[in-house]
Amino acid sequence: PPDGLSPPWYPTPRGGTAERWADSYRKAADMVSRMILPEKVNVTTGTGWSMGLAVGNTGPATRVGFPALALQDGPLGNRFADNSTAFPAGVTVGATWNRDLMYQWGNAHAVEARKKGINAILGPCVGPLGRAPAGGRNWEGFGADPYLQGVAAAESIRGIQDEGVMATIKHFVANEQEHYRQSWEWGLPNALSSNVDDRTMHELYLWPFADAVKAGVASVMCSYNMVNNSYACGNSKLLNGLLRDELGFQGFVMSDWLAQRSGVASALAGLDMTMPGDGLFWADGKSLWGPELTRSILNGSVPVERLNDMVTRIVAAWYQLGQDDETKFDRKGPNFSSWTYDEEGLIAPGSPTDQEKVKVNQYVDAMGNHSSIARQIAAEGTVLLKNNDLLPITRDGQIGAAKKQRAGTLQIAIFGEDAGPGNGPNYCKDAGCNQGTLAEGWGSGAVDFPYLVPPVDALLEGWRNGSDSSSSARVNVSTYLTNDPPIAKQPHLLEKADLCIVFANSDSGEGFIKWDSVTGDRPDLSLQKGGDDLIVKVVNGCGGGKGDVLVVIHNVGPVTVEKWIDHPNVKAVLLANLPGQESGNALADIIFGDVSPSGRLPWTIGKGLADYGEGGQVMYVPNGIVPQQDFNEGLYIDYRHFDKYNVTPRFEFGYGLGYTTFSIHNLVVTPLRPKSAFPAPRPDPFAAPPEYDASVPSPDEVLFPPDLRRLEKYVYPYLDRVDDIGSAPYPYPDGYDVEQPPSAAGGGEGGNPDLWETYVSVSVDVANTGDRAGQAVPQLYLSYPQPAKKNDGDDEQEEVDFPVRVLRGFEKIALEPAESRTVTFELTRRDLSYWDVGAQNWAMLEEGAYTFSVGESSRRLAVNGTW
Ligand code: NOJ
């Protein structure tokens, strides 16, 4: 195709080829073969916005035993639901660097989703990947690195699906900013096009989706934006080529809400389910599928085989998750309403048709003891950026590792709106404003809090308890929960304090909500609501210029800290990310020293937004009627950019301190398989996809049943008349008749199975060299052989450009003082390969040596070795 255009890839590879899904496909084939046309269409099409109790609802095929499916955001808890936990956000989970907690996070959420009658969680989120640090929704995902995103996605998907709930990996793909992600919110005729080259697509943006498919994810949500000038939900190269042929995806593709922009074309390009079911606009009832899909099957525009594949994928996913087992998963649908907290409400509030109210909220308490896992993630996802002998501060006022104690009472003053409750945690719908303590970003990825523990409450409780337990008060705390405390007029408020704790934050979210100057994406990386000014004032005045200051930040992504970070009175800085409902308790666990901080930055903190380079910038002003966002920086985002261009970050990717210290030594490289340029030949499929009768069904099947009580705007699969169907098929897209050869990189779930084989292992010894227990996060970074020559053997060997280093392994381990443990990283063929555009395959470099460096951050590399 001409430059900047997405190539055609047809027809859609059918599901049912993988071993792990074989049983489910067999059962699905049996059920689908008994469905009539409108039933099949019903399964693929949402009933319309607000036309069911969940955020997304499909039509059932009741006659053959297939229920309506309820899909709910995600990814940090049950959106619009009562009695559900507000877990920490993805960014906080990423910052834990703890695989087990990634799993637990997904698992606990799924328990709650299942108890509320939800079939599919709309999460986890790995797109945005984090190309632009100011991107509004980065916080829903796990950090600006494909490996970290991939591990966290796979773990959380396993956690979700082990509970029998479908996970949905989103947004596929290159949905890196909110501005112009779709047309209607931004007054443009079209969405933005993310223009991504093939290698960058594979090594960055597609990478975590491969992990998700490998983990068996049931569903993939395609994104609003275009990719290479073709809408992601109608992009055959993405959905048929990359996702199905190359990654071997067996589940189904659902559209983001109104991200479907064409009817027949998106069906042919590989979309399986349209959400919420309405067409080009919200709640207009004019579906691009529903009756139109029925019509296009009857007139031959969409091959019956494609519809059968769509339905089979959805039904197979349902079997795969064991949702047919009514002892585990009841079929009554959601026991709560997304649209009201009243006990009674409408089943389809989106329709103006008269309906009777029924009981829609049963107020099932889904939370169990999940507050403890939420608290643990929030604590482990808190990053200690600086600590000059200030933290921890015990409940009875002992300071730092040396446990210094003041002679008299320790006077503490807490400043900042972000420390307190504000107007309550659910003051703005979808958390669409920044007020009170920040514990989640805004948009569809936000939930209503059952409660939110503000930091000030937990800190006051601890220090009050501490004072109570001794005869004389050791700690005295005063609080000023505003960013505009009267400290100019009453300087003694600051002067009398020995220790000042100042809170500030930075918020963002999904582009349908604007708050202050933040239209989804942030305009800059500064602290908001005057946070920097507040910090500077507190630092200058605390204890008359002699007091110690602890800065606590809640944040959606990187924030600049330059105005105060180097001030000698700033003794400690905690970056708490988005901690969810247990915010205060988790922070108190760290400040009091019950938990040694073990969070690590899941992205780089630069000195300013410009440090991230041109490719790190959100497009705030559209550059055409289809805004063209060229990913010219290629692989060089976040630390890959800082490393390549020698930009010194303030705090590098992977960085974080604790209350103890570690040493890493004794790196041993153990080759397990010989190097070879390309993976083994693509294996044959395990099974053939199900075969059905492919003849066009009789039009009589599709007429509205006469006894059906029709709701206005509700999306049904039926037609009013069939005498106008015709038979002229819709003109198929260019390239539809050219069958594509299977990719050599495919052949299994997540790609060619050889890509997932371990080729080399690297072990290190990690020792706790301090005098407290703590958790270390040894990280392995890979550097490719340099200069690297392509494997293609032609005379003019082209050199391949590589990032200085890329993350390819991490572990989190708990160590007692003086304890030492060996940690082993296994590197797969994929980990060692790059995407060779010419060969259209993953390529390993046989000449030269790979370097493996292990350390405590991307720039604190203690040991290395080669292979
Ligand atoms: C749009 C968002 O982009 C997506 O993440 C979400 O799942 C759907 N809306 C449904 O709320």
C-alpha cells in the first residue's frame, strides 16, 4: 500500500485451531449450529447504550441456551456498582513490580465481577502503552514499557479468568492520546490516525497483546483511533493479520463503545462484537449491525462463514471460561444497575418507551476481604523517591533508620487538599474532577468508592495511638487540608512545626471529561491546583526554614519535581500513584515503617515534558481532517529515548528506594538452546475450525416475531420486511480476493511457539545488606549485539538500530537482613529477537554478543554478562 496506509489482510482466520480451546470450540460448534440467523446476530450486537443493566449488553440466543452477556468496566473494579472494591489503578499495580500482586489484583476484581453477575471485565488496559507521558489514560495501564505491560497483563488476565470471568485486553492498538481519539467529542469528521511502522508495532505496541493472547484472554477491544489511516475496528491488517494469523487469537474482538465505524467492512476486517450496539452515534438505535448485519447476510455482503466465526468465537469464549456451569455462574445477569443506585429502576433506561420499574439493585456485597489486597498493592505501588534519614517516622515519633527522637513533642503539620477527604470521594461522576485526595483517575476506568481512607485520617490515627500509648504526648499533629493555607498571614503555623508533610497531585483521565485545563490528556507534567507553589512555601517556612519536609504525591503518571526536589529541607518524597480506597492506610503503612517501600517507577521522571522528545508529545491541535500522528520516534519512547539521546532523567525507569539496601552480584549466564536466526517453522494448527452449513438462510427466519413488545431505540436483530433485501453485495475492499500467506511468526497462541521457548537463563544473587527486612526488585536489561548486521545475507548488510537497553526480566523478592537469594531470569526467543521487517519474522542475532545487565533500576546496573 502507499506509505501511511494499512495493507489489506483477508479473509479473517477462523477460530478453533488451538489445543487449549479445542473442547470449547467443539461445544460452541454444537450450539451455534442450532442457532437461526437472528440469534447469531443477537450474540454479536449490543442492545444499545443503557439498554441493559451493564455498560455493555448483548442479545441472548435463549432457545439454544445462550444468555445475554454483561460486560463491565474495568479495569480497577466494578464501575457503576455498589459494594465493590475500588482497587488501586493499573499504574500502581505496575509500580509494585510484583507478579503475584498483579495476579491477585485481577483475581479479586473477578470475584467481585462474578458476584455481581458480570461475564466480562473490560480490562486490563495496555493501550495506551505510555508513549506520551501526559496521555490522559496511561494510568489505566501498567507503565511505559512493553515487557512490564505484558507481564502485568498476562498475570492479571490469568487472575481474572481463573475465576471464570472473561478478561478484555484493551485498547487495540496505538490509542496513545485522548485528543482526537474519536471524532464526535472533538468536533472533527474523523478520528486521529496513529501511524506506526511495522517494527515499532511489533516491538512496542503489539507486544503486550501477544502476552495477553498467550495467557488465553477471551476478548480484545479494538480502539477508537485509526491505525495507519484505517479505523482500528475495521483494520484488516490488525484484526485479521496481526491478531488472528500472527498471534493466533482464539477469542473475540469487541469494539470500543462506538469505535465501529462501518458495517460490512468491519465484519470482513475481523470485528466480532459491536458495542454498545448503537451505530455511529450514542443511543440512536441505528446499529451498524443488528438488523443491518442480518440484511447483509441475506444479500450476500457478509459471508455466512464470517458470521459463524464471530458467533463461534463468542460462544467458545463463554465455554472456555466455564460460564455454562450454572453452579458456578448464574445466568440471571447483573444483580445491579449501572444507571441507578435506587432499588427499583428500568431494565432499558435508554428507551423512551414506557417500561415498568423492577428491582434492579440487590446490593450484593462483593467485597469480601479485598480491602487487604487493595491495601497491599497500594503500599507496594508507592515509590520512595528520596529519603535523607527522615522515613520511617514511627507512631511514637522516632525518625529515620537511626530512630532519632526529639526531646519534647514532635510537632507535625500536614498541608494540602490532597491529604484530605475534600467533598467526599464520589463528588464528581466518573471521578471527573480533581478534588480531595486523588486515588484514581477519571473516565470509564474509574469506579464509585465504597469508602476512601484519606491520608490524614490514617496518619492522625497512628500518631494519636502512638501518643496514647506513652505517658506524655510524643507527637502532635495539626492539619491544613487546603492548597491555600493561611501561612502568609499566620507564619507561626509553619514556624512551630518540626516536620511538615505536604501533599499535592496531578490528575487526568478519559477524554469525554474535561476538568480545568486537562482535556483528558494533561497539558503538562506539573502538579495541579498550585501544588508546586504550596510545596515551595512549606519548604521555605517549615520550622522557620529549619524544619524537615516530607512531600507526598498522588499522580496519574510522571510529574516534574524540579522546583523543590533538591532543596535540602525536602528530606523525603513519596510518589503514591493512584492507591484506590485504601489510600491512607497504605501510606501510613509506609510512613510508620510497618512496610518497607518497594515500589519502582514504571516510567521515567524527566526534568520537563520536553525531555521526552517530540515523540513524547500529545497532539493538542489537529493537523488535518484526519489528524496524522506519526510515530516517527519509533522504538524510542520513555527510557529508550532518554538512553539513546543521553538525556539525564530526574529519576530513571525502574528506580525506587526502600528502608534497607541490597546488593546484586554473581551473574551467571546459562545458554539453554543454540542461537539461530529465525524460529522453527510455523507448526500446523492443532485442529480445524468448525464447519457449518454455509448457505444463506431463509429470509423468513428474520422477521420481527409478532408478539415481541418492541422498545424504541433498542437494537434487535430482526427486520420488518424482507422483500427489499436484494442481492447486490456490498463492494468488497481492495485486496479482499488476495489470500494472504500465513505468517512465519504465527502458529500458536501468542505467536510461533518457538518464540516462547527459553533460550538462555541469567541468574544473580541478591542480598539484603541493611538491617531491616525489605523487598528487592532486581531487573534484567538486555542490550543487543552491536553493531548488528541483518541476517539476510545480502552484500550491503544493513545495520539494525537498537535501544541502548530494554527490560527483559524482573522479580520481586522479600529478604530478611543478611539474607541472600538467587534469582533466575528466563529469556525466551522473543525476548532476544527484533522484528525483521524484510523477513517478516522475529530474528535473533547470531553474531556478536548479547549483554545482560541486572540492577535495581535501568541505570543502576550492578552486574552484567554476555552470551
Ligand atoms: C470507552 C472506553 O474507551 C473503554 O475503555 C470503555 O471500556 C468503554 N468506553 C465502556 O465504558
